[in-house]
Amino acid sequence: MTILDNITDSLGAAMLLIDSEHRVQWMNSKAQEWFGACRIGERRECYRTMSLGPSFCGICPTGKAIDCATAALYEFARPCNGTLRNFEVIALPVNTNKGLRPSSVLEIVIDVTEKGLVRTKEYELMIQIEKMVAVGQLAAGVAHEL
């Protein structure tokens, strides 16, 4: 297990690196626990349509992050380990090819089911997002090297 794996596993959030074709490039153990293991390079299902069908929805945070080259936030509920759970997804574009369109997206998925989630001020949230972007770029670099 690498240092990056240790760090991402200790966060208590699912993290996935998804390419522009919605194929999984990397996922941490929390993502595997919540959504099932997915083979690297395999196209994953949309969170909203996991129980509704194989296509992607029009409000996909990953699609928005790729198309708009900006962070996107999405909330959804789905059964997980026998109970209905609420999740928030922050999709952060990662551009490793220096092109106009992001080459991948780091998805950070947080279980907010039992938490009285405290909303932070916009400034504090932006600091957290910037930190997550840095982790995403680090993860993309590591995944690229692998």
C-alpha cells in the first residue's frame, strides 16, 4: 500500500479518479466498500442511475466538471449495505495534458446520512476545495506514473 493509499483511506470519504470517458482510473478502499470494486479502465455507472439503468444522467457532476472545466457538486441517495444513505459528490477537474478540456475528474464522495452536516462559510469551503484539487492532481500524477 502506498502513502497516497494510506492518506486517502484515512479520510473517511470515497475517492475515484475518472477519465473523460467515465472510466475508473483509480479508487480508494472506501469507494470499493460503498459502490463495489470496479476494474481499472472499466466504465462505471452513474450514481443517479445505478438502480435505474445503464445510461448517464444529464446532471452528472463528472460530466459537468469535464464539460465546464470547473468543480461540480451533486447530492444523491442510494441503498448501501442494506440501508438508504445520502451522499454528496464533489467532482474536481484534473488537467494533466495541459489542454482546454480536463483529462480526468477526481470525485470525492462523502456520506452525509447521519451527520448534521455543518455548512461552512464560502471562504472555508474554497480552502478545502483547493486542498482537494491539490490531492487530485497528486493522485492523477501517481495514476499516470502507474
